[in-house]
Amino acid sequence: MSKLIVVVFTILLLPCLAQAGSVRIYNSDSKPHVVKLKCNGSSKILQVNGSATSTYTFHSTASQCEIVGGSVGFSVSSIKDGQKWTFRSGLASQG
């Protein structure tokens, strides 16, 4: 019986641990850009193709990641799950 309780608890807890956030990025620049993130201590690098729109996923138990570098200037220090960004002339704007 105790094994059954452990299995049920694990199955119920697993979706809470395996969360991921995502952001939608439109790069209007013709050149590719890089965004370096820190998500709960783990590093993530987003490679954003030039003249393209894509959704990028960061796997984390948090709903946001800190921006720690890259080739694009951001007016904020972190990105949050569900945000939409536009890259134009090396600068990021939300929306």
C-alpha cells in the first residue's frame, strides 16, 4: 500500500516540477542575435535567427529568467513566461 501512495504522489507532483516558460520573439534585424539567460542558476542561450519570428522555451521552475548578456539591449533585467518581444536595430521592445 505504501508503494502505491508513493507512486500516486510522484505522478501528481511531476507536472509541478516539469514546468517551462516561453517567449515569442520577432527579430526584424537581418542578422541573428543571442540572448543569454540565467534561470534558477542554470544558463540558457537563445539563438534568434535574423528576419524571423519564433517561440523560445526556457525550462525552469520559475516563471521568469534573468537576462545576463547577449547582442541585444533590453530595458528590463528579466524576461517572463508569455511575453512577446521585437528586436529592431539591436534593441528589444516588448509587445
